[in-house]
Amino acid sequence: MKKQIAYKPVLLIFILFVVSVFVRLPNILDRPLANHNEDATSHVLVTLKSFEEHSISDHKFLPIFTRGGEASANIDNLPTASRSDGKGNWFYTSFPPLSFAVPFWGIKLFNVSIEPLTLRIFNLILHLISACLLYIIVSQCFQERNNDKLSLGILSPAIVAVTVYLFSAEPLWSHSNAYWSLSLAQPIWLLVIFISLKINKIQNIFPPVNLKLLIYLGLFLFFLCYTDWIGYVVSTSIFLYSVASLLFNSFSKPKTSSKKIKGFLGLCAVTLAVPIITILLMIAHFSSVIGVREYIEALFIRFTYRSNSDGDFLRRLLENYILGYGAFLFCILIFIFFLIFKTKHLIKFKKQQKEREQSKQLIQKQLVLLVWLASFPIIENFLLLQHAASYTFATLKVSVLISIVVGILYYRLQSFYKERFLNSVVILMVVLSVSTYYWVNKPSVLRESADLQLYGEQAGDLIRNTISNEEIAFIDTSVRGHLIYYAGRNIVESCAKADCIKEFLLTTSFRKAKIYLTGSNTGSTSEFYEWIQYGEPISYLEAELIENQDIFVKSLTFKAAKHQDENWENGISRNGSGFFVQDQRLLSLLKPGMELSFNASGKHKIDKVSGDQIWLSGNKLDPLSDGYPYYIKAVIHSRFPEF
């Protein structure tokens, strides 16, 4: 019978997890990288591909962001956030390296391909592991002495906490589509909390702390610090709690046993030593590739940037909290109202429990430590305000605290309300949270958007299929990891002018280039997102640096405008042999007498250029087979135009 009870919570958690996966399924399967922080996922995928394409001696499992092949060397697509090794490889310096290395090792262990779905499955597994650990932690807190053995029976507050963690809108997304360092840090952080609670319990019952537990704590703190900056915040929170407990027991309780004092001293030593050792090792690790000064300088610059406390960032952070956890924050308010309503009964209930006061004090101490450990890392959101406001996955750490608080309030209310009623409130909040998830991440809308089709696969496939290993890729706008992942190479961003192209080519042994034009004239991020929103067609030029002096255009490939009315279809004239040009910058290259090749109608010569319209000699074009989205190609030999 006991074995059956032990399996019940595991089975129930797994069922809840499977339901949460089905909720996310439309956004998980057969979906290219898109928006809502999937640039973080694409960043990791680029690094995993780079691990595969470079030797270990080159990257040393540090987050390299340079794809394999000489045509990707010396291209920095993470300005201010990366440093070069002097060999043309650029390394990301803003976060510790373990969150990049672990998924790569897992992929190699199971011999699976590096693709978005693989990383999503890995992220889902982390969600399940975190949920199980959260259940054990909350169960341990509400458990009384019981010979220090953890009961594995179904405990409603723990299951409620797990439900909140599985179905909050942000974990639904950040534990599937948006993988970043905090996704891996969550289960390690929960292990640290579990061990800390175990140590705290021993300290309050029969000190001193087992040396083995301190070793485990130090080991997992090390892994946490090497995975995400939250490790240093967590270490600080445990250290402060240990110091406070040490001072309290030393001055308020003079008769406190020396074993208890030694236990807290040991805890202080571990939580102080581990972060120091970890940061020194990490400096040594990065410095072996990019140098000490460069790494420390990069850390300082990124911290200064990420800690920007602009007022709008605070508003956006609060907005992220509401969108990610609004349903269960509302649930907390409801439960608090229920508790206030039953205050008199609560006092009466406490008076009736005097005989169990000692056990209740132990539970209370555990809950105080648990809430402290779960809430302290939120400080990191405000220390790195710009980062937390810009990327919703940075609020993933809040999920643990909210889950625990809902579980604690549920536990308090069990004495006054029927569980069926409380469960109905939780289920209602789950429905509200899932609705929020779908409202933020609409699968059907995303599938139709230019963000998915153009920015991700379509643009990346175009670059990959139209460029050779002897050419450097240039683009006139900013670049994100999506494009680098799908294109299979790094791309020189915001560089589509002759001087810029020439300057870069002269730093390499390459003399040929492909320049991709998106319609963005400034290369700004805002114009880039406008491009992907409205689906501007990509044109591209094949160019070459001649005798290290002039850039000459050899060919131009472009599309007709996506123009539709009674006289035009897909940018092609219904009444004559002509078409609209989308990017008017290209008009300077198109001259009368020049031959153009069309998808279905073959070759036609330009008769005249009138504004943004090109008129041809010969028969009419086919709007369905020659117009947008089919490409038109022109063979050219002229100096690079001044865009």
C-alpha cells in the first residue's frame, strides 16, 4: 500500500506535465524560430552548431558565436557582448558557459540533431525535473519530524505549487520555446534550496550539519554559479541567512550548543567560498581564450548596460510579471482575502494547536527559509533591470516564489474551506493563465506572420542557398541569431555601402561578396523589425573587390513589388510588359537595353525606366509565374551604387 501511495504524486505530476505539453504543442512542433525571446534560443543553437563546427581546442566549451568556415571568421554579430580570440572567433561574455555546454553534451550523448525541436524537448525535460523538485521541497516544508523521512504521499499544497509552476504563462513559454541559462539553472537552484532546507532542519533538531550535505551544497552552488548569475545571488541569500542565524543564536541564545554554531559557520564558509572560487575559475576559463583584461572589461560594460534603470524598463518589467504570472498573482490576492475573512477562526485554530507547537515552529522556520531563498533572487531582476524588462524569461525565477506562496496560502486555507472549493479557484486560475499564454503566443497568427517566414527560415534559406564558400555575406540591417542559425554562417550586419564592404574585405583574404538588401536604409533595429513585419522582399547583389580598390557589381537578383490593383497583379502589369520595383535603390543599376531573366517568361530587355516602374520589350509577363514572390535576375558590370 505504501509503495502505491509513493507513486501517486509522481504519476499525478507527470499527468499535469503531459497536459501542459499538450497546451504548448501548437508552438512546439514544426514551428521555425520566431519572436518572443526566441532570439535567445537561436543564440544557443548558433553556439551549439559552432561547438560542432570548431575544435574543442578553439572554443573550450565557451559560448562561441562564430560559425565554422573561413567566410564566418572576424564577423562580430554581438557588438559590446563579445570578444575575439584573435583568430577570428567571437565569444559571448555576458553569461556563464555551462548553459551552452550542457545541452551540447546531451545532444552528443543521445546522438540527435541540433535543431529548435531538440532544444525545446530538452527545455521541457528541465520543466518536468523542476516541477518534481518543487513538489519535494514544498512537501518537506509541511512535513513534521517524522524521523526526518520525507513522506511521498499526495500533499495538496505541494501539488498546487507544482500546478502553478507548470501552468503559469511564462514557464509554459520559457520552459519550452525560449531556452536560456535560467532554464537550466532552475532545477539546480531548486536542488540548492532542497539541500539548504535539509541543513536548516538538521540544525534545528540535532546539529551539527552532516559534512556530506555541505559538500553537496557547495557542489550544486558551483554548478549554479557556472550556469547563471542567479547562483551568486542565491549564495548571497544563504550566506546572509546563515550569518543572521549565527548572530541570533550567539547573542540571543547564549546556551546554544557549539555544534549548532559550527554548523552555521560551515554554511557561511561554503556559501562564501564557492562563489569566489567559481568566478576565479570562470575568469581563468574565459581568459584562456580572450584574455583577462578583455573579459573583465566586457563584464563591466555589459553589467553597466544591463543595469540601466530607465523608468520605462521598470514599467516593462512589471508588465512582464503581470503577463507571465497575472492569473496566479490574482489567485494570491483571492487567497489572502479568504484568510483575512477567516482571521478570527485562524486565531481560534492556533489556540487549539498548542500541543503541536514545537512541530509547527519547525514548519514555520522551514517556510521562512524557503520564502527567503525563493524571493531573494528576484533582486537580480532589479539589478539587471534592462535585461529583465527586455527578456521575459528573466522573470522565470519568480515562478518558484509565486508557486510556493500559492501553496502556503492553500495550506493555511485548508483548515477553513473545503478542498473542492479551493481546487476550483486554482483550476479557474489555470484556465486564465493558459488563456494568457495563448494571447501572448498566438500559434495561428505567428504561422502567418512575416516574422516566422521571412526573418527565420525563408531569409536564412535564401542566404544559405545563394552564397558560396568564396563569398562573404553582407546585409543592410541588424542581424539576430535566427538568421545566422538558418543561413549557416555569420553575416556582416548594417553594411551595404561600398566603403563599408571594401573596408571589411580588405581585412580578410576574400574579395567576393553577396550583399542582401532588405529595404532598411539605416540598419536600425526598429527598421529591421518593420521589415520583418511587412515582409519586404530581399534583393541581393553579387559583387567583387577589384585590385583592392573598387567594388564592382556582377549581378542583381530582386523581386517585383507586392502590388495589387485593377492594373497590376503581384507587381506585374496586366496591360503591358512592365513591373514595379519594390526597392527603389536598385533603379540606379537598371538601365535601358539591359537583359533581365524571369522565372517563366525567360529573358527580356529593358525598354525604359519610369519612376519605380520598369517597362520591357517583347511580350507581356505572366503575373502568376513572373511576379512576386519570384526572383528576377540581371547580369551587371558596374561600380557599386551609392545607396
